[in-house]
Amino acid sequence: MADQGEDKLLGHSYDGIQEYDNPMPRWWVWVFWATIIFVPFYYFLPAPFGEGEGVIAQYDADVAQHQSSQPAQVAATVTDDELHELSEDAAALADGKAVYATNCAACHRADGGGLIGPNLTDDMWIHGGAPTQVHHTIAVGVLEKGMPPWERILKPEQLNHVAAYVLSLRGTNPPNPKAPEGTAATPSSGS
């Protein structure tokens, strides 16, 4: 019998290379077989190991906690009269103009004359020209025409101010405006 510490050379040769017979250590083989035997028991256990609800329940609890810690988005209700008052307030118009320049000018031009989006300076409106209709259009957007819902991005006060600023653009007659689109705005109080 050969010595246990001596490696056995196998009797074949590939391209002049001979191979030793080096079996895996016995403890490694036993661990391998133990894992194979353990898997069915682990798979069919009715509950996870240890205490706790499990990963999915913990995730749902974390999401619920995060949502409860966030301030609720309350849809601000604004009236035509409030928007008309804001359209005469210099501070509100300055804030609205800044928001407009950042978010709206790319599609409606800085002067409101219309580029990709419609002209905001004439009396023709696609989605209604009443102050609350303008506010609503800005808030919910017009996704089919590429206008995002700004109520998710802007604060309610900014939304009111940009709507007031858009109302203040009416009748400003910029150079080379886009052709009128939509229907004539119906006059409301304060116009």
C-alpha cells in the first residue's frame, strides 16, 4: 500500500503533461454533503429563522413609516379673484417670473410668445383661459403635448405665482408671437 502522504501520479499524459490524483480533503466533502441534505429542510420550513417579520414585511413597514413622515401634498384651492390679486402683486409676479424663466421659458419663450408651447400673450387658450383653468393646466400639465405636471415639482405658492405671472402676460404683444391656438378666453371678474 502506498504512503498516504505520497501523491499518486495518474497513468495518462496529455500533451506531455501528467496529472496527480489529489482528492479533496475529507472535511470539505462532508460539508458539501451536509449542505445538500440541509437544503430541503431549509426550503420547506414554514417560517424564517430567528425572530422578526421577514424582509418583505420589514420593507413594507419602512415604506409606511417614510410615507407617514412626509408632509401630505394638499391640493391648494385658489380662486379667480385670488389669482387676479396675485397678478397685481409685484413680489408675487417677481417670484412667478423667476419660476417661469427657469421652467417655462424653454417652451413658451421668455416673453410668453410661444415656441414649442402655445402663445401665452393672446386671448386664445387651448385648455381654458380663466385664471383657475390656467392654474389647473400648469398644475396637472398636458403630458400628450410634453408639458409635465408642475404640481409635483413646484410648491403651491410657486404654482400660484407662476399662474399669476402667466395671466399678467396677456396682451403684452411680444415680437414674432406664435399663431393663436384654441378658443377665446371668457372674461371673468377682475380682468
